[in-house]
Amino acid sequence: MMTIQSLSPQDAPAVAAMRQAASAHKGEKLGPEARPMFDAMFAATPAAGDVRVEAATVGGIAGFWLRLPAARPGARILYIHGGGYVLGSAEALTHFAVQIAARVGADTFVPDYRLAPEHPFPAAIDDAVAAYRGLAAEGAERIVVVGDSAGGGLTLSLLSTIAADKTKGMVQPVGAAVMSPWTDLTLTGDSFETRAEADPIFTRGVLQAFADMYLQGQDATNAKASPLYAELNSLPPIRIDVRDDELLLTDSIRYADRARAAGVEVTLSVWHGMPHVFQSSLGNFLAAEQSVDAIGAFLRQQLTDVFPSISTPSEA
């Protein structure tokens, strides 16, 4: 299923202001020196109340637990942050991840996976998989995985990696939600041409620089780097939210098409006018609230399907 979300009149002025502000910086390549700026941007996301944030290690990977006062027993969220494999941190993303955790009603772990260029591929996916396996080893009965941008790519790579691991009775994810996932590090999607002018933030050069720092000469078609090329059989239901005018649009569309062809239940929602990972701009865009609410409802449904006796927040 694919739905198109039109730009609302309420969001139009804020989107226009965002585009004007971003235009002066479009195409600027970002390296490790941009990490403080990137973290500050995401740390500005409003935090949901009554959630305890705890530094922790899961599966040997440091990160943060987001603990809810009345969390679903046995249910966990693994949230994997974005940043082009070069930027981002678990601590900076806790406010945004809390917003999703509160809507789903499940304790959430945000891993601080290793970043490039200091730690090139496959460090990030190895850490994401280790954190997932750690949740399973600690007794999580059902796990949903969420990721944005490069973290969305890691989420989808993780799904295929775990699905391929049939040994030791590994607990399989029951659902996943990704926001503007980067699924193809070869940068071959049509939207790199058709959305080159429309994208207010990225250029091919910016994303190529991220890919080069992460891959450092390794094959961009490796399934663990680019989930578009992975085996997609036996994956859980997936929700994909992406904006219409971004370079990564066809990364989402092509992945959704391939996943559906493999028998995966996929919900694709395309949002007009919004910036990349606009969901973190809660309080600034009505669409951010709508998208995060829809993601929360989708993930709750995946958990309710296996925990039918547990009421969701909307049912309480």
C-alpha cells in the first residue's frame, strides 16, 4: 500500500522558511567536525514526559535505555539513529526516540554504534546486529526496529541479517518502521536526477562523501551496506515514510517494490514538501506529528498482534 500525503496549508509557511534557510548550505559536505551541530539539531526535539533515560550496554554495545512507567511486558524497540554513518549519537537521538517509545508503549534501546571514518563498514551494521541479539538474549519476547535515514538502512539490513540467521532459535522482529531510509549506497536511484533541484538539503556529492567515508573502497552493493540488494524473504511488516522531493525517494520506492515482490507486507507513505526526517521536527510541522502518530500506531499493531490482551494507549 502506498499513500500520498499532501502539504497542509498549516505547514506551508514553515516549509518555505526551512527551504530558504537551507538553501545557503545545500551541498556542504559534512564530516566528523559536524557531529556537535548534528547532535544539537536532534537534541532540540521535544522530549515526552515520564520516561526515564538510562545509560546502558546491550549486546556489548553502549547506548541508552528509554524506560516507560507502564511498558508492555516482553516488548522492546530498537531505535537506530541516522547521520550518514558519520554523524549522530544515541544520546542526541533520545528525545526523538522517546516520542516513538511513548506512542508505542515499549521500552526502547538506542545503541551508540561506531561511526565512520574511524570505524568503516561493517562496523555500524555489526553493532546494530549485536544490540538486537543482546535484546533477544536479555529475554525480549517481541522486538520492533525503527531507524531514520542511514539508520533506516541499518534497520533494513538488520532485518535481512536476522532473517538469514536460522540458528539458535533467534527471536525475529515482528515489525519495523523506517524514515527516509538510505537503501542503496551506489546512488543509482532515479530521484538523484529527478529530485536534484527539489531536494533542499542533499546533493549527490554530499551522500557520495558519506558513502566513501563509510565504505572506504568496499563494495557498495554488499547486502549489509545496501539493503536494496539483500534477500527480502521472510521479513516482518515494514512501514516506510519518505518525502516526495528528496534524493532518497527512489531508495524507498525500489525497496518497497522488491519487498512486496518477496511477499513482505509494506506500507509506504510519501509526504509532500517536508524536509529529510521531518518527523524529528515535532512542534514545527503538523505532518511530523501525523507521521510519528502513524508510525506509533503501526508498531503498536505489530505488538498487539502478538500480545492481544494488552491495550494500546488509544484503547486505555
